[in-house]
Amino acid sequence: MPAPDVIVVGGGLAGLSAAVGLARRDIRVLVLEARGRLGGRASAFRDPTTGELVDNGQHVLLGCYHATFRYLRTIGADTAVRMQASLEVPTIDREGRLTTLCCPALPSPLHLLAGVMRWAALSATDRLRVLRVAPAIWYARRAMARGSKDPLTQGETVEAWLSRHGQGGRLGEMLWEPLALAALNQPIGHAAAEPFVRVLGAVFGTDPRDAAIALPTRPLDEALAEPARRFVESRGGEVRTNALARIHLADGRVTEVVIRGETLPARVVIAAVPWHDLGGVFEGDTDLIGDVLACARTTSPSPIVTVNLWFDRAVLDVPFVGLPGRVMQWVFDKRWAFGRAASHLSLVSSGAEAVLRRSNDDLIALALDEVREALPVARQARLDHALVVREPRATFSIAPGQPARPSTATRVGGLLLAGDWVDTGLPATIESAVLSGEWAADAALRGVRS
Ligand SMILES: Cc1cc2nc3c(=O)[nH]c(=O)nc-3n(C[C@H](O)[C@H](O)[C@H](O)COP(=O)(O)OP(=O)(O)OC[C@H]3O[C@@H](n4cnc5c(N)ncnc54)[C@H](O)[C@@H]3O)c2cc1C
């Protein structure tokens, strides 16, 4: 490939989204990814026992991931995820009772209210209490449309916000806590209310399909990342894996990118690495980016633990079930996504600080107990294999008081940032990563053409 116009460091979804955004406008782009596989925190690895590709953790997309669906359409990967027609969430409560929240095809947010009104998991009083939160969501949507933050939620945790709107008790446990934990990856007593309310505003926006759940139909990197590689290469770009890069800064601008002794001159570089890798990516004169590096250093992580269980038979007759009130809050049956005969369950514990350091044997026993308690069929099934995946830095913390998130532009000439940590207003999600990549591509285009 002739010298690239833009170099993207990091082949996660933010970097790939940026590369795709540039390649589609015929900009020559080079992507450098440190690991052997693309996809970053949304990737898969080969399980040595089964030989199967296993996700590093179940990923769920929502209908309101508009930037992500744009990205998937551009790279021709629309079939990489399967989306519900409208929001439908089966849950099994701590007493083992299965109920399903089904939101009918009404304009949003009436569909949520109608769904909750018919949801057998809640008492009539709890159902009516949901009405009290509707004005707050509407207010947040209005603030988002104006591009401002909701001043009422500043410094407040999700727990305090829910309590202020009378959403605690059984309603909190069955509806809001699972939703907040899944969206924010942090317990409601720690996570900030502001991004949560923004998520609610997006999920319960104008289109009822915004709340629908979509699940990848293939291992994560094959579904979301490899089609981007093919797209970039088909447009004359290049994607290199096993290419740990360092970005050299001098005289207030980007000068070159170094990979394993090879030095590439660079005019525009997008650093699409996670906050915890940012410090190690630069060399030379880093003064102008010192404030961003300081924020990155003091940003706390939030973990996710996934326990994969392989049974000798099917134990779940739906693609996923919520398990509110349990350590493993969701169980997914990969059979539905990957079309396999027996049952590979992925049990997810978000905001998993409390269990992160427990041994694999302990975690497997806990997951098995919880799944057998919730799913009677699993009590007769034989467990053939189990695998624990810990992601200690799955997401960045969004607790009140965390350091500011950076913008796309930096004070260093030719240097742009992408990544879920960039200040998109969204929590650490695929949508935040892809959106940040779109923004970086737009900014890089201006840099290339200036
Ligand atoms: C277990 C788990 C479950 C999750 N579940 C969901 C979910 O259900 N829904 C959702 O929306 N989000 C979910 N997320 C969050 C989502 O995966 C991330 O927000 C998103 O993938 C972040 O993408 P990114 O490109 O910003 O960063 P990353 O994916 O971290 O990509 C950055 C890339 O940069 C590379 N890199 C770092 N340093 C260098 C260097 N010096 N040179 C070259 N390359 C470098 C890294 O190897 C990495 O591949 C989950 C995350 C985890 C871990």
C-alpha cells in the first residue's frame, strides 16, 4: 500500500469504525492492532478444550445503537446480529417464577408503559409507580435533543435517582436494577444517574424498536470486526494485527508511528486505544496531551465476569433470560446464536467487583447453583465443560466524581482520539465506541483535506 493518509492505532470497534468511515470516502487508511485478533473488548478466543470460538463476554446491542447499525450496514454485516421486533424480556425471579415483559408495537414510550402495565412480575401498585418516571425520561430526551446535560441528575447515583422517583423495592429489583447494571456495568449505588437517564432517553426514544434487543449471530470478532477489515482492504486500506504501535509526538504534533522497529511517517493519527493503554502509546513530547493522560490514569475500571457452561442437552427454550436478584444477572443460550445442538450457556455478572477475585471453581459452582435454581431442566442435565472469563477492565467507571472524558480533538496537531471513553455522553458501550470512531473519521477527513 502507498503511504497511508491516516493511521489508526487500535483495532477495536472504535478504531474499525473510524477506519471504515475514512475508507468509504476513499481515504487510504492503515489500522494497527496489538493483538492477534480484531475487535478489542468485543472479541472471541479459541477454547482449547472444545476448539470452539468463545466470546470474551456476551454482548447485547439495542435498537437505539444507530451508529452501530450504520457501521454494520456499511460493512455489509447487517445479518451479524438478530434483533427482536420489539422489546421482550423474559425473567425468572428469585422465587423461580418466569414472567415476560412484552412491549407492544405502540409509539414510544407508550409501549414501555403498556408492557409494564401487563407484566405479571409486578403488583398493580408497582406497575402504576412506573408512570412517575415518565416525565423524567421525557425531560432527559429534551435535554439530549438540545445537546445539553440534565442539570437535575448531576452528581446523583442511579440508586438516588430511582429513589427520588419512587422506583425502589420490587420494581427496582425486577426492572431498573437489571437494566442499569446491563447498560452501565456498575451497581446502581455507584453508577451516575446522568448517563443512565440518557440511556433511558435513547432506549425509550421516538421509535419503539429502539428498545429492542439484538444479539450477535456469530463469534464477536467474526460478526462485528472481520467484515470491517474486508471493507477497509477492499478500499485500498490495510489492517495489521500483532502490531503494537507507539505514536511519536514532537514540536506539538504527530510525526511518526513506530511498530517493531519499523517507522511510518504520519500526518494524521487516530489513537483508538482504551483509557488504560493510552499512557503507554505515546513517546516524545507528551506535554500537550498531559491533561488527557492524567484523566486516563485516574479513571477506574469496572469488571464483568462470564461463566460459560456446556450441558449435554438444551436447558433453555429462549435465547436469554434475566435473573434479577442473582449474582449472574443474565443467562444466554449460545445455541440460538450459533445454531449448535447441545446447550452452551453464558452467564453474565456485570459490575462484578464482588466476585472478580473468587476462584474459577467457586464461580463455576455459583453459576451452576444459580442456573439450576432458576431452570429446573438444568438439574437433570450433565455439565460437560465450564470456562470462566474475567474482564477486570471491561468498562470504565461512570461513578460521580470520575475524571472528565476527552474529546475527539486534542491539542497535538494531527492527533485525534477514538474509543468508548471519548465523551459521547454514553456509557462504555459498542455504540459509544462506534460513534467516537465516526467523529474521529470526520475530524481526520478535515485534517487530510486541510
Ligand atoms: C465482557 C464484556 C461485555 C460487554 N458487554 C457489552 C454489551 O453487552 N453491550 C455493549 O454495547 N458493550 C458491551 N461491552 C463494552 C464494549 O465491548 C466496549 O465498549 C467496546 O468494545 C470498546 O471498543 P473500543 O474500540 O473503544 O476499545 P477496545 O475494544 O478496548 O479496543 C482498543 C484496541 O486497541 C488495541 N491497542 C491498545 N494499545 C495498542 C497499541 N499500542 N497498538 C495497537 N493496538 C493497541 C487493543 O488491543 C484493542 O484491540 C462489553 C465489554 C466487555 C469486556
